[in-house]
Amino acid sequence: MGVPRVYCECGVCQDAREQGVNRRYRSSVLLESKEGSFLIDCGPDWRTAMERHRVRFAEQILVTHAHFDHIGGLPEWADSCRWLNRRGQLYAPQEVIDIIIRQYPWLPGQLDMHPIGQGLELAGWHIEGWKVFHGKNGYSYAYRLTKRGYVWAYCSDAIALSEEQKAPLHGLDLLILGTSFYEEKAEFSTRSVYDIKEALELLQEIQPKRSLFTHLSHDIDLRRDYGLPDNVALAYTGKTVLLK
């Protein structure tokens, strides 16, 4: 839902309204390099995030799954393509594309849809995707990206990964992993994303050199010290990471 949640007056939501430290948009990443740029996901905060970073157009977007918090901005992206008379390039697994077109059947008028298949190249990055368990919400896709010996992965929506699903997360320079609560008390069958305590256990197993936790809920307060390891940090709105 992002932070603040409109119905909530908790300390984190109040801080997000007043100071902005804890203000969070729906998870998205902009990758920029000499070879080009692209976005990962296009949620309903797409326009706000683009304005914040003074980015006027996105030509390429890679989508993890077809939930609203990851695709809700696609109609606005398509509208920008229409007014600029430019074609947007959307990349996703075929089953994700199929859902997107069912939800927004007019998008192919402005966007070219590219099934990922066995992998793709964007802005000099070699990208491979695989399906991951998203708890009660079904599935998502994670992506492993490689360029000139640097390897990182983006796994925004997952929980209780199987050994097969964890395999591509080994040998990483950086893992960006979705977490929601510090310790989520809800019954497991109702959940869809790792909490931070569970994520730290996962990191002990797969041993990435660095990790960032994203997809944070209003349970997480950036003003608080959670005693995280030195190579683990919490993402925040506008955070920049050098991939090298």
C-alpha cells in the first residue's frame, strides 16, 4: 500500500506525512548505465517517482508480476508514449504479459510486449528470470542480472523459497529482497512476503556480499536501529546504489 497508509495514524505513517523519512512508494528500480536505462516494475506511484527524479520518459520496463502495486502505472506510461509518439518496450514472462493484456487490453496500442523466455539483454545487463513463491498471492518472478563480472538479483515479492528457487540467489554481489514487517505475526497461510527476521536467516544461507531490503511496510521505522549486519541495509525512497 505504500507509506503512509491513508487510514493509519501509527508513528511511522505520521512521520511519513510530516517529515517524509518513512514515506515509501510502491517498489520500483531505475537502472542507469552508459549502455542505456530501464525500470523494474511500474506501480501506481510511477508518475510521482518519475517527477521526483526528473525523468521524463521510460522506454523499457521489466515487470516482475501482474499485481497492481507493480503494474498500476502502466496506463500512465502508455499515455506518455502516446503523447510523445514513442513506443514503450515492456518485458515480462509470457504468463505475466497475458494477465496484463487482460487487465489493460488497450496497452498494446502504445507498448510492445516482449516475452522473456530464456533471458534477455537490457542496457548491457544479461537478465535471467525465474518463478518464485509469493505465498497466498501466488507467484512472482525474480531476476538475476550480470554485467562484466558483477552479479545481483532483484526479488521483491517472495516467501519460503524452495531450494530450487534459492539456487540463482547464490554467488551474488548484491541482493535486493522484499520484506514487509520486522517480525510478522500473521498466520503463515495469509502471508506473501518475508519478514526481516526470516530474510536474515535466508541471507545466512545464500551469503550475498551485500543486501538491501525493499517492499517495507509501515511496521518498519527508518529512524530505528534494528541491529542489522554491516552488509545489510533498508531501502528508502530515492536511494542510489552503485553496481560495481
